[in-house]
Amino acid sequence: MTGHLQRDLALLKDRILGMGGRVEEAVDRAHRALVERRPDLARKVIAEDRVIDESELAVDEECLKILALHQPVAGDLRFITSVMKINNDLERIADLAVNIAERALEVCSAAPLDEPLRFEAMSAITRRMLRDSLDALVSSNAGLARDVCRRDDEVDAINRSHFVVLIKRMHEDPDSTDVALSLLTSSLHIERIADLATNIAEDVVFMVEAVVIRHHGLPETVEN
Amino acid sequence: MTGASRLLTRIERIALGFTWKVFVGTLLVVLVTTVLLERQVGTMLAERRMASIQQRIVDDAMVTSSALRDAMASGDVARLRELVRGMGEHLEDRRLTVIAADGKVLADTHEDPALMERHADRPEIKAPGTFQERYSTTLSREMMYYAVPLESGGRKLGSLRVALSMDDIGRDVDDVRSAFRTGALMALGVGLVLAVVFARRIARPLRDITDFVAAVGQGEYGRRIAITTHDELGSLAGALNDMTDQLVGRALRIAAEVSQKSAILAAMDEGVLAVDAEEHVVLANDAAVSLLNADPSIPGGRRLAELTRAPEILELAESCLHDGRRAQAELSVPGPRGGRILQVTAGPVRDDDGEMAMVVFVLHDLTEVRRLEKVRRDFVANVSHELKTPLTSMRGFLEAVVDDPDMPKETRVKFLDKVSQGTARLGSIVADLLELARIEAEQGRFLREPLFLDDLAMACVARNQAEAEMRRVRLVRHDPPVPVAVRGDERALVTAINNLLTNAIKYSPEGGHVDVRTSADERGAWIAVSDDGPGIAKHEQERIFERFYRVDKDRSRALGGTGLGLSIVKNVVLGHGGEVSVESELGRGSTFRIRLPRAPRDEGEAPGGVAPAGDDAGSSGGSEPGDDGAGGGSDSRGADDGASGGHPEAS
């Protein structure tokens, strides 16, 4: 009985990590499509979203099956509920990656804006957050997960700076409004991805320590 | 705590151990033997004793009766009594009684006959020759009686009765029995002591063997049993020692093999990763971990998805486990500088039953291959473009001249002049390409002549002086007080320095100045060429050494650059074991630095003969036969190359 449960849980972890890998890849490609102006990668992201959607459904089904069959308790139950939430978050991240890819297609077709935008850094931090939150899930590392939550502020700051720069540009140069708007939306999406990565990290903390850290600032940030 | 537990185990060992079993066994054997023997022997002894006593009684009766017969026959009672009393003194424990035929007691050894009752009805008297046991009221103890008739001439005179106390007989038997018991007790004691001693002598080597086997089992491979006996235990110990030798030898061989294999795996550039049928990671070498950007603490026992989430690898694992076929995929791992491109080959491994046992992944890093492919593609495209551009314009001018015979002379001369410029340009590109090809081919096979860097700098400055003056650029040389000695190929180095110098002059504004500085420190010999031109942006500084790479394409071509000069510099310097670097900021000018390994100090004086030759740049190529003999095929071309390599832009 427990042998079966452990096996099913291991397979479930495989599935959610595999899905995480796909989502990471989608985010990575969307970023490169935007920064390196590669429409081919953007189209790949849009095309492969279906696979991620399917794998979301599969993970969900697997979770419900385990819940119904084994009625797990304590750590196992927390694991499954966390996986269900992480699954949902990952799927939304993939959707955001698709949105960024669509913006990227428009950005690629226009002349580049010569503005001091920090998409490279923003996306690097965000992808690192996503990666670390999944790594935290792999190794049940609550410390790493808490660390991910702390990094969200940097992404927010960059996003705000993008707003300032791009809105000013739209005022001064109405011709570039389309591109600027696409970039602005992309920046928002990236910021949103970072938020979802934070959610995943919070779920990992809950899974490992049975402590809910959502909606409370971390003690360290309260001091600031 | 440990003392108490040790005592407990000791007790347990004794209680359940070999010694205890032998002890109890011996005890039981001795006890049973003793009891049985005692009973058997006691009974036998009692019977024997009885028989011998009866015999003695019979003998006594015979002897005594013959002695008493006469006195009895004569009827002399007094004499009879005297005889009997006399005998009684010799016969200690036996009692003699003489009874008349009518039953009256005539004489007795122990009693006064007058006080004794008639004995006619006593069974022994009635049945002479039989033994009777009965309680004697006279003596108040259990007695055995035997009687013989006293006869004389066929007439029965009376009876002689011999009696013996049964107690005496019983005491004898009891004595024997108790002696037997004492002996048995002693035997038991000695036997038990011996049993314990023997048991311990057997048990100790057994315990040693047990300890030894346990120790070897826990990895004390150096341990052996000391063989103290030559019995079965000794040979068991010997056999165990031999077995351990063999096992340890085998284990060491296996360990050596394993460590050798893991060393091979660790040394491989290719990543090797193996997962079992359940997708647990069985093996992952360092290369695999670093290629996949994986957490190095994970491999071994963890699942594949925990090691890497790359969808391509997870899919390969699944499909390979499912189909059992080899499969290949290419994946990009995100990371700094555009990440890596990996080629992953998954191969199934089946066990003896043909079931899928493992999937082995081999990861090749294709990043460099892909980059080189791109460089080559770009190069071919660039060469074609660079060659085609002047050709196109030349053809245009030539066609114009050919098509229009009535063209004014000035226009025709102008057009033909353009064509001539074009051929010169093509010539310089081809010359640079040849130079580059030659340097790349000679990479590492440059001459190692002793040279002074200052002389090379001087030669190049002299060669470019005219061009500089024409562009109103001031050329300034800064030499250290002590000449800097290096070893290298003079012609190649002059070409390299010359290329830097012509570039610097070309990009300097009118009235600017170019500094050429030679120096030496512990890291090597340096020559730096600085200009106050437009400078090079940071992100382009890495690429300017690539072939045909130009920061500003139009301007560069207008200035007559082939796009190959810096590439030649880089190849020459690398071929000399040095390095070239650029330090620049937009609008602040650029400084190119060449670092070369210094010649050993004691050779500092050696190039004295070459130095004067270097003074005159024009003659340096031709005047040194040794140089050309080793460096190039033809004299004239060599000298030409030396000049054109430096002045392609000037022509």
C-alpha cells in the first residue's frame, strides 16, 4: 500500500518536474525571442503551449487519483496539494510565456527602440527564480524557496523603471507607441512570472515546513 | 554502561555458549553413569559379598563342627563350652551355638546357654544347610543363621549353628557404595573441570573465528586468524584465512577496476548519464552534471527529473525505455553567453533476460562546433562579399568604357583609374588572405630568433612615417632605457606591429598623435599602440579580431581596410605564445597591447648583430639570408609581403 503510494508520488514528482522543465524552456525561448529578436523561437513557444496544457491536465488527474486511492495524510497530503497549486502556477507561467512570445513577434517586426531597458537582467532574475523554486521542490529545500521570495522585489523595481522609461517614450514619440506598448506588456508579464515563481516557492515552503508564508511579509522584509 | 553490557554478553555467551553446553552435557553423562553404575555395582557387590560370607559361614561350620564333634560325642558339656568359648574368641563377629538334638542349647559364644530357650523349632535347625535371616531377640538385631548337624557314627548328636549379624554384611556393602559415590563425585568434579577446560580450548578458537569473520565482514580486510592448533579448527582457520586472502584480492581488483572506470568517466569531456528502468539516476559523471547545469549533490539514487528538467532528455528517457531503441536529440541549456547546445544520445541497456535495465545518455557539447560552423559560414559569406564588391564596381566601369568608345578621355582615365584602384584593392585582400593563411598554417612554427622589440617598433615607425606625415599624425616612440629582448619571427612580428600602427594612423584625426610604447615587466615584453581616434564600443571589442569584422563598414572600406589586419595580428601573436588585447572607450581613442614572452636574460646581448639591420626597414627582409631561407619560399615575394602586409591600405 505505502509502496504503491511512494511510487505514485515519485511518478507525480517526475511529471511536475517534467512540466516545470517545459515551462522553463518556454520562458527561456520567449525571453530570447524578445531580446534576440527571434520570431522562430516565439512561434515555437506558441506552438508548444498545447503540450504544457495537456501535461497540466495529466498532473491534475494524477493528483486526484492519488488522493482518491490512497487518501494520504500529513507530508504526503501537503505534497499533493502543493503539486496541484504549483501545477496551476506553472500552466499560467506558460500562458504568460505565450503572451510574451506574441508581443515578441510584434517587437521583432518593428525597428528596435533605443532605450535603456533592462529586459536581460529582469528576465535573468525571473528565470533564475523559476529555476530555483523548482530546484527547491526537487530537493525540498525551504531555505532556497525563501530566498526566491526575497528576489521578487528586484524584478518589481526593474518593471517600474521600464514603465517610467516607456511611458515617457510614448509621450515623446507617438510613432513608437505600438512597440513601446508591446515591451511594456512583456515587462508586466515577466513581472507576473516572477510573482508566480514566488508562489511556487511559497508552496514549497508550505510543503516542507507546513508553514504558510503567503500574505505575510518575511521577517527580514518587515524590518526594511 | 559498556562494562555492564559487556558483562551481560559475557554471561549470555557462557549461558548459551559452547562451554556451558559441554559443562551441562558432561554433568548429565557423569551423573547418569554414576547412578546406573552405583546401582548395578552395588547390587552385584552385595550379592557377591553375601555369597562369600555364606561360603565362609559354611566353611566355618564345617571346620568347627568337626572340631566339636568329639566333645559332643563324649557328652562332655563343660569341654564343649570351653571349646566354643575358645573359638568365639577367634571368631569376633560370628556367633556359634551348639544345640542338642532335643533343642537344648549346650554352648554359645555370646550368651549363657542356661538362659537361652530351646531352639528345636528354629527353621535353620529344622532344615540344616539353609540360610535363614531373622531378627534375633537374644541379640536384638537382624542375623543370618546357618546350621549343620553334628553327627557321630551316623547318629545325630545335635546341631552347630553359625550366626552372623546382617548389619555387618550391610555395612560392608554400604561402605563399598559410599566409596563408589565418593569416587563418582570426584570423577564428576574432575570431569567437569576437564570438560570446561576442553570446552574453552575449543570455544576460544571458535570465538576467534567468529570475531574474525565479523571483522572481515565489516571491512577489516587486513585481519587474519593466528593458527594455534593443528586440529580441525586449525585447518578451518587456515581455510578461512585463505578464503579471506582470495576475497580481499578479488575485492581489491574489483575496487581498482571500479575506480579506474570512474576515473575514466570523470576524465571524459562527454557527459555520461545512466538511469535505471525506474528512471533513477545510476551514474552521472562530472561532465554530465556540469553540462546540464545540475546540482552536483543530486546524482546517485535520485530520479532523472530531479537531476535535469530538460524536456528533451526526459522524453528521450521515456521513449528509449518504451521502445528500446537508440535515439538522439539536440537541446539547448540556458546559461550565460547564450547557453550551451548539447547533443544527447540515449542508448538502451538490456539485462540478461532481455528486459530494459538502463538507459545510458551520452552528452556532447556542440556549442563550440556550432559556433565554428557559424564563423566559417560568416567567413565564406564575407570573403564572397569582399571580393564581389570591388569586382562589381570594376565591371561597371569597364563596361562603361567598353560600351562607349566616344567617351571623353578624362572620363575614361578616371574610370580606368577606378578600375585600377579596384584591382589594387582585390590584390590587397588576396595578399592579406594569403598572409593569414600562411600564418595560420605556420602557427607554432615561427622562427625563434633573438630580437629586440624596440628595433621592431623603430622599423615600423620608420616605415609609416611618410603616411603619418601625409595625414598630419604625429608618431611618437617611447622606448625603455634597456632594450626589451624577445624571441620570434621578425617578419611576422613586423607585420603585426605594422598593422596596428597603420590602423592607428588611419583612425586618428588630423593633428592627432599615435604613441608606440615598448616595455617589459615580469609578465613579458609589451608593445602598446595608442591612438586618439573614435574608440571602439565595449561589445565590439571582442569581435574586432575576427576576420572581416568591421566596426563601421563604410568608413573602414573608405579608408582602404581589408578587415583582415587585426586578425593577422592576433594569429601572429598567438603563434608566438603571447596575447593581444584592446582597451578602448568611445570617443577616447584605443590602445592595442601585444604581450610576448621575454627572451631569457642571458640572451639579451645575443641579437646585437641583428639590431643594426633592423634600423633600415627596407633592407631587413632582403639582407638577412638566414631569415628568408627558413621563413618563406621566394625572396622577392617575402620582401613584397613584408611591405604589402603593412601597407595594403596605403596603396
